[in-house]
Amino acid sequence: MNAKLIEESISSDSDVPLGVPGYNVMPGLTKNSMPKYRHPEFSTISQQTRTFIGKYFPNTSDEQWNSWRWQIKNSYTSFSQLNQVIDFKRMIDDESIAVNEKLPLRITPYYASLIDGAGADNPIVKGVVPSIKELQLSPGEASDPLNEGDFAPVPNIVHRYPDRVLFLATGFCSTYCRYCTRSHMVAKDKMHYGKAAWQAGLEYIRSNPAVRDVLISGGDPLTMPEAHLEYLLDNLRSIPHVEIIRIGTKVPVVLPQRITNSFVNMLRRYHPLFMSIHFMHPLELTPEVHEACTKLANAGIPLGSQTVLLKGINDSVPVMTALMQGLLRNRVRPYYIYQCDPIPGSGHFRTPVEKGLEIIKGMRGFTSGYAIPHFVIDAPGGGGKIPLLPEYYAGRDGDNIVLHNYEGKEFYYPDTVK
Ligand code: SF4
């Protein structure tokens, strides 16, 4: 399904089947058989965003702005569109202006409001605005660096670990991150899958009793029409051995208006349900994001964060500490910091691995333990997540083990029990 169809399928009330005509149609489920959309059920508009609306969308009502459908329909998908509201020439080099139309681009108006008037050094600009640097390939880069294709027993399922699977439910995102691990399947601005495309995956999970944990990801599953997501949740919840369901998403950050009251009321029917939210920088922690996270947490959904370590964006102890502490204030438990995966053209985002260790060391002991995520490398080739820890264990001295605390001071622990 191309982007226009996706926008129309979620924004119009026409009596069309949901999904991609011809192969993912949900029989009997049409726009007109669903409850009519009446109210966005989302209320926050921060001052910064209100200023942006006044400048670029003066005829847009609060209700329209707070509609996630409106946000997707009015997203910036080309350089020329974004250039109308943001001074690109101040942001990026001339060369990238020449190529950017070839690079996929999608930014919601809400997320764009966070970079109004920003320059090239703004972390959110770096994260979502195309750059000429993406065309520079470095050694070791690959379009599917985690070899997910080799761990796919059926389409849309990745089964890498014994007791859990990844369900790639859609190829569409509301905003494209320039460093996306799955850029080989997203950022093409074309795919919502659907019922027919999911059947093999559902059957695979039904027939594998070892699968007790399903992570729904993509693309971003929260960009799907509510009925699509509920269909998937309902089918997964009906499988007795599926104990927990997780959703991986960036929507609460780039499209918080999606987190409506009715949406979280639907989600709460499928507990135990967990959510991993992709955050990048403390600038993302707006009043809108606070409303979205509060609603999800109030619905009993444990929230965890995932953050990719990115050069020039969040690769410092103060920035990462501010992000992790801010996440806790928003009731999100810091979960993972990922070393940036070597996708093609990602060299300008990647940091030395030591940087991640330095950041963990700079946080542990200096702030709440709850604020400390795991630093992991998703091993190229499909080895799975491998945690990396700073060295606090300094060896043995007779009956004692030697430990270094967060300040670098040395301590002995009597390790005499055999
Ligand atoms: S939201 Fe996730 S899947 Fe979508 S572009 Fe960003 S990193 Fe990729």
C-alpha cells in the first residue's frame, strides 16, 4: 500500500476494505462498519507547538491538530514541503539538498514543530532530516545487518531466541529515523500489511508452544488502524501459550496524538501487554509526550525505553543522563541503549563502542539505578543482543575479590565461601 493509500485509509470514512486491496483485505471489516471518529481524545498542545501551528497551519483547529490521522495525512514527505516551513539551507549542506529527494522522508507536523527554526546541529534535525552522508558507505555495513531474513521461518516472523518471536506487522512509520536498522523494509513509504499477510505468522506461533512472548514491531505498529492492531492482539491473546505481548514503537514520541483514550482502552483488554518506546534525545520529552506516556502507564502498560547511541546526538553522559532521568519522570523505565547497527550510510551516526561503556560508567552510581539502561550490541549476523558492562570487577587478591566503585575507589569483598 503506498503512502497516499495509507493516509486515505486512515483518514477517510469511505466504505473501503481495510488493508491492501487484493491481498490483505479483512472480510467484512470496512470503514463504515467501524465506529465513526468523533473526537481526538488528546488535549495537550505545548506553547512551542502552538506557535508553530500559528505560523504554518493557522487555519487548523486544535481538534484537527490533535487527530493522529490528520497528522499522518499532513506529514512532510518531501524536501520541498519541509523547506516551506523550515529553513533547510541553514540546516544542511548544499550537496544534501541536491540528493535529498532521493532519500525517503517522512516527519509528522507535530515532530516538525520541535525543529522549527533549528539549525543543522539540532539533534532532532540530525535524526530525521536526510543528509548526503547517508550515501557514504563504510566497511562492514549491510542492509540487513542482523540477518533477520535468515531467522524468518515464515514471512513477517523473526525467531532468533528460544521463547520469543518478533512479529513485523507493518512496514510503515509516521516518521523515518535516518539510522533505522530496518530501513531495508521501512522508509520505503509503502507498506501496511494486514490479515492475509499475517496468517502464516499467527499459525507459526500457534504451532510453536515454546513461544511465550511476542514482540509486535515493524515499521511502527501504532500507525495501523485500530481495528488492524486489535485483530492482531486478539489473535495473539487467544493463543494459550503466548504469555506476554510487547509492542515496539516510536509513535508516542513522534505522533503522541495517536495515544487517545479509546486507543488505550482497547490496549488494556490485552494484558499482560508491554511497550518499548524509542526515544532519542531529551528534547523529545514534551508535554504532549507526557500525556501519551501517562495514558499508557495509567492503562497498566509497563513502559520501557530503547535508545540508539548516536554520534553528535546523544553520545554524552549529560545528554544521556538527562534523557534517562526524564524518561523516569514520564513513567518510562530506561531499558536499552543500542550500539548503532551498521546499516548502509550510517557511519556518521556510529560511535566507538567504548563511548557506550563510558556513558554507562558515567551514569551508574551518579543517578538512580532505575535510570540505568543496558548497553547492548545487536551482534551482526544474527547473534542477538550482547550486553556490555564497564569493568567493576578487578580480579582476586587471596580470599578477597577486588572491586572498583562508581568513583573508581577500590574495595575488597571477602569471598571465602566455597
Ligand atoms: S520508528 Fe523504528 S522502525 Fe520506524 S524508522 Fe524509526 S527506527 Fe525505523
